[in-house]
Amino acid sequence: MSNSRRDFLQKTTAASLGLAALQFPIEAFSRAKTRMKFGLVTYQWGRDWDLPTLIANCEKAGVQGVELRTEHAHGVETSLSATERAEVKQRFKDSKVTCLGYGSNFEYHSPDPDVLRKNIEGSKEYIKLCKDIGATGIKVKPNNLPEGVPKEKTISQIATSLNEVGKFAAEYGQLVRVEVHGHLTQELPNMKAIFDQVTEPAVKICWNCNDEDLLPPGLEENFNSVKKWFGDTVHVREFNEGDYPYGELFTLFNAINYDGWILMEARTEPADRVAALQEQLVLFNQLAGA
């Protein structure tokens, strides 16, 4: 797609979304019929909310699901006792919010075998936590292709690690959601090379809406190159910030009848985060074809 056409589409989409947000009440959009569901990654907007506050704010905003980020104020970590894990599970069960799982920082690219093993075993412990709190999976990420190591060797190592973690996750009824992330590894040809060697069905791709998605041969071809491995989560940024072509992306998702979670991994600092989530919900439903 030419830059001029992309700019036109982005401006047109932004204008139509802004008009929709003004014309239609939030309640109407929250009832819209779409196979996709809107949720929150607690990376920024939920970082300082304890668990009761997080759930209450999601309910208030109309957010249906949440991916809990590691080391945040909600404090859902492996240090929780069996009783505390059961309490977390019950809190979500008693609410309107689905606990999707855990957003970890585990990665599998290090050439140091001890570091690699620590990340693999850590992943397994948090998979147990996910099962105990009633969640469905853990988010992990490749983060680099280290200099001085053959690219093919690191790609094979990441895939082998994902296969080990994925096999373990399947035994606990969990998914391993691999975020398209990291220096070089977030380029879709490299992610495809990793998944060409992934054999465990519990290991899935979490699309991450990076600028690298637009590198040649373009968004559509990059999307199609990995879509067969998509899982049930996608990370997005604010729909009305930046110039990522969300209109084009949602067209691609609708074309494959995607029915997973679109999770807001926000980066801005609004004064009222609940109101900001409500605004993003309106824009989400417009993009999803409400």
C-alpha cells in the first residue's frame, strides 16, 4: 500500500471513529454483536490497582477480560498460597470480568543455558498459578536474536523452549501465548521461522500491533504468514493514538472470523483511566463492525 493511500485510510478511519464516539452512547456499543471481545492488559492503566479495584474498574468501564501483568499492584504472583489463589479465582468468578491469564516477562533467547533454564522453569511455575486462579494461559515473549550467535541457532532454541513449555502447559489445560515482541524477533518473518519449528498445539501467537508489522511485504501479507498460529489474545494500543492502521487490521481479523480477545495495552497517561477505557470500548466496537 502506498504511503499516501495509507495516510488517507488512517485519517478517514480516525474521523469516522471520532464521529461514532460522539453520536452513540457507550451502552449501545457494549451491547454490539461481535465475535471479538474487549479486554485490558494491566501494563499501564491497571498497574497501581489492587485486585478488587482492578475488577471494579473493569466492570465500570465495560471491560470483559483482563491479562494480569507481572509485578503490579494486584499482586497475583507465585508467592500466593493455595488459599489465596482460590480467593483470586473466586473474586473473578463472582464478577463480570474474565481472568485470561498472566503477562510474564519470560523469554527464551539467552545463550546462557542457566538463564534459559531459569526462564523455562519460571514459566512452568506461573502456568500452575494460572490454572489455580482459573485463568487460561500465560503470555511469554522472545526478546532478541543475540549478536554473535547464529540467527538459526537462536530461533531453534526459542522454538525448542516453547515446545517444552507448551507441552507442560497442555497438561494443565493452559495456553502459551507468545507475544510478537523484541528486537528482531518482532519482525514477522522471524516469528514465522520460530513457529515453523513449534510442534505443540498449546503454543499460540499473540499479535502485538508493532510498527514492524508494516515492513515489506506489508501488513496483509505479514498477517497472513502467521495467522494459522493465532491464539485467543491480541495486544493493541489506543485506537485513537499513533498511526497504526487498525481499520485494516480489523478487516483482516473479521475476514478470518477471529473470535478472541482484543486487549488494550495502553501507553498514555489519561487523568481518568476508567473513562479512557470506556472511550476505547466505543472505538473497539466501531472497528469490530458493531
